[in-house]
Amino acid sequence: MPSDQTRASILDAAERLYAERGFGEVTLRDIVAAAGVNLAAVNYHFGSKDALIAELFVTRGVATNRARLTELKEAETAGNGRADVKAILRALVGPTLRGCLGPDNQQSTAAHFMIRASIESVPPIRRIKNREIDHLRKFAAAIRRALPDCDDADLYWGLHFALAMAHQTIRDTERLTKLSEGKCDLDNVEALIERIVDACAMMLTAANRTPARTETASSTIRRAEKLKN
Amino acid sequence: MPSDQTRASILDAAERLYAERGFGEVTLRDIVAAAGVNLAAVNYHFGSKDALIAELFVTRGVATNRARLTELKEAETAGNGRADVKAILRALVGPTLRGCLGPDNQQSTAAHFMIRASIESVPPIRRIKNREIDHLRKFAAAIRRALPDCDDADLYWGLHFALAMAHQTIRDTERLTKLSEGKCDLDNVEALIERIVDACAMMLTAANRTPARTETASSTIRRAEKLKN
DNA sequence: GTCTATATGCAGATAGAC
DNA sequence: GTCTATCTGCATATAGAC
């Protein structure tokens, strides 16, 4: 068996098992058993468990980011350099949601792995995470072009909440399903994407409209002041 | 030293350490060192590490839920049995946000612990979590009274997203702070609460207004259909 | 490059003296 | 109830033969 084959088998098995069960629950022994290779091969090829996780996080993160950026570029060219806000938000949350909640044939272990990585922020991953910020800046810039008058803070909050909604929905499908007794359909990913996109677009544009925004801001401040006393 | 004292010391130390560093990173030896008691005391008083975590989760969960329900009752009596939607949402997300992001003297280790518990869903916690559903039903019922015409699914999605936004903001303050270069003020908890409450109230009432809702739903379906081909 | 065998370390749990 | 000392098991990592 050529060396690259062993390496790839380990990466594939590790990605799948980590995505399914989490870093804490999967041992190197589990991985080598699933990959059909020897235990020592992991340390030979990657040096350590942490290095294996780090390599997975980098390569799979690149894959996810590429999917998002492809959709973003499409939206921007379709709008002659200024994409529609909803299209931008769709590019941000769509790939991950489809990769984790979509029909089985569309799901990607990469997306599942990245969600797992964000849930269990183990040391090797924490060290790398800063690159995500640069990636998000591209979406912030796109929204800035789409909504030139939008307040900076509102813009970042909008991005943050879009990711929060998508992410939390993936992580905890069970609670919502039980609470709603099946009335919230988590299998209809496209409807879910639109729900999140609509909500965040509403936040961004409501913040952008001067009257509504002033009203919100002043009511906020009024309440905040009241509570200080 | 009386027995209850040892028990309480262990609970306090465990809660604090788990909240700060997570279950995977804290050993029983760390806990007994911080509590100033003997290692064997943990197993004597609680039986196992898992039982200790379970006990913490139950007692601290009750504390958090009580804080939320107190605010909910206040809102309902203020509205003569039918609370304002925003007041309901405020009761849902306010206590946890204040307990985790508010000024130091208002923060509670219980709130931090509960957030940690929801991040690292270790086995002992997963087994108990169902009670949360019953707790949330009370908020669903309150919203149902406040917005009798609101669609069931929209209502549950609104609750879900409110928790998602609050929760994710607590868990990942760092990314937003860095991304926004400090422009998103995470120290102003009351403003944050209003931001989340306003956004979710907007979702709920926009879904409730028949014209807007129909429009959203149909655009969603249109897009979903388009993507199937 | 791949294997077997083993070193090393730390975790949770327990036996038994006091 | 509380302590010391120890058992047991499992995880990562490595040494060294092939």
C-alpha cells in the first residue's frame, strides 16, 4: 500500500469519526481500526493526535470557505459588484446548512467536522481559529457595499446572528423538534436558509432605515438607563 | 468539619472549575485541590464524577429556570395575564445574558455552568436535558397568549432563534469582538438583550402579519422549488 | 513505510486504617 | 466521615524489528 493511501485513509476515518462522536470520544485506536491501518502509522504520518486534528481543521476549513466564497462571487457578479443582502447571507449560511441538514447525498463530512470543531474547541483548533475572522471580513465588506448606510456595529451583529442561528440549529436539532412536536421542519433546508436569511436581512435593513433604527436605539437606551437605577 | 460543609465545598469548586475550563479539562483531583478536601470524598458523597456533574446540572438548572420564570410571571401580571412579546423574550434570554456577560457583581457561576453544560453535552447531562423542553413550553404558551394568530412553527422558531442568538453570543464573544474591532459592545448587556429581543419580536410579528408572512412563505417555496431542479 | 511490543502517564474508583 | 495508598484501565507516544 503506497504511503499516501495510508495517510488518506487516516484522514478520512478521523474526519468521519470525529464529526460523528466528537474529539473526546474517539481514540487513535478507533481511528486506525476504521482506517484499517496500524496504530503507529498515525504518529509516523502526523506526529501527534493534535497535529492530525489541526491538519483536518485546516484542510476541511478551506473546503467550507471555498464553497461560501463561490456563492458570494456569484452573487456579486450577478449584481454587477454589489450583491443583494439576502444573497450574501445565503452564501454565508447556505453551504454549511446544506452540508449538515440537507438530503443525505448533499451532506458533507467536511461540514459536519467543522461544526464539531466549533463545538469542542480543543487546543489544536483554538490556535488556528483566527483565520476565520479574515474570511468573515469578506462578507462584511460585501454587506457594506450592499448597504452603504448601515451602521458598522449593526452589520457585524447581523453576520454574527446569522451564524448563530445556523450553527445552533445544526447543533441542537433535537430540542426544537421535540419542543415543536415536529411542527418545525428541519428537513426542508432551503426553507430554513430563507428563514434565517429573511430574519437577518430584516435586522440589517431595519437598522438601516433611520426612523426604525432611532426608535430601537432610543428604546434600548431608555431601558438600559432604567435598569441602572 | 461537618459533612455538609465538605459536600458544599466540592459542589462550589466543581461548578466554578467546570464553568471556567470545561468538563474535559478538569479532573477530580483539580476539584478536591480547589475545595480543600480529600480525593476520596467525591466518591463518598456523590458516587462518581458523572453523578457529581448531574447533581450540579439539576440544582443549577433549577436556579436559572427560576430566574426566568420570575421575570415571566412579572410580565404576565403586568399585562393582566397577557404579557408583551418583548417582555416574554426578555424573561427568556435576560437572566442568562446578565449572568454571563453583565458586570462582574451580577454574574453567576450558575449561569456560566449552564452554558458550559450546553456546550459540552457530556453523557450525564444529556440524560437529564429533557426537562428543558417543559420549561420552554411555558414560554411558548405565553407567546401564544400574546400573539394568538401566530403560526405554531413560527412561534417555536422564534424561541429557538432567541436562545441561539443569546447562547452563541455568550459562547463566542471573542470572534465578534475581533471581527468588529470593538465596535460591537459586549459589555452593554442591556443593549444586547434589547437587540436580541427586538430582532425576535420582529420575526414573530412579521410572521404574524398575514401579507408579509404569505410573501415570505411563497418566496421561500419559490426558491426551494427552483433549487430542486 | 509498516508492524509488534511496550513505555509512560493520568484518569476514576476503591480498600481499609483511623 | 475522612484520610492514605493503591488498583485498574485506557490513552498517547515511541523503540526497534522487519
